[in-house]
Amino acid sequence: MEKLRRVELEGRLRKRFKNTDIDIDFLIQRVIAYFLNFTSLSEVPKEADILIYDMAVRMMVEEGVLGDNSKDVKQIKRGDTTITYADDSSVKPYFNDFTSRLIHFRTLNIPKDY
């Protein structure tokens, strides 16, 4: 990703996460690495910048930096106070919702010997 585009993306994320101590640079590296690995590209195209931003925001929401950290309540009993939280094991990985958008950038790796 070009330095100017990366700085612009970092600025947008800093505005969004202004009250957090999150390492924005590392966050961007993680998202770009996932994008490049999934798509088999060597560089992030300009058209994917908004997708990278959306993926970074999703990662922060899933890690609890944005939004509330509350769990869904599955059961509440008032007599002798019983509260049971919903099972978190069904939570999908960060980027499952982005697969349909990522697939448009995916390329086929064909060995150059052919």
C-alpha cells in the first residue's frame, strides 16, 4: 500500500479510535496481511482501501475496543439470582462477513513454468 494511502487510512482510524490506546499501525498491518494472503496479490489496490478500513473497524469491534463489551444474556432467574450468558463459541472469525467483497480481488496463482 502506498505510503500516502496508508497515512490517510491511519488518520481515519485514529479519528474513529481516538480514545483508545490501540496500535493502529499494527492493526493495519494485520488487516493488510490478511487481505494479501486471501487475494494472492502483492499490493493492495486503491479500490480496496475502504474494504481495508471496514475490516480494521470490524476487528476492533470484535476485540471489544469499540462498542460495548457486554455479552448476550441467555437466561435470568430472579429468585436466588441466576444469570447465564450466551455461549461465545459461535462467534465467527473477524472477516467471514467480508468474503463476498474479498473474492472480487482474489487472483489465481498459476506457476510461471506453464
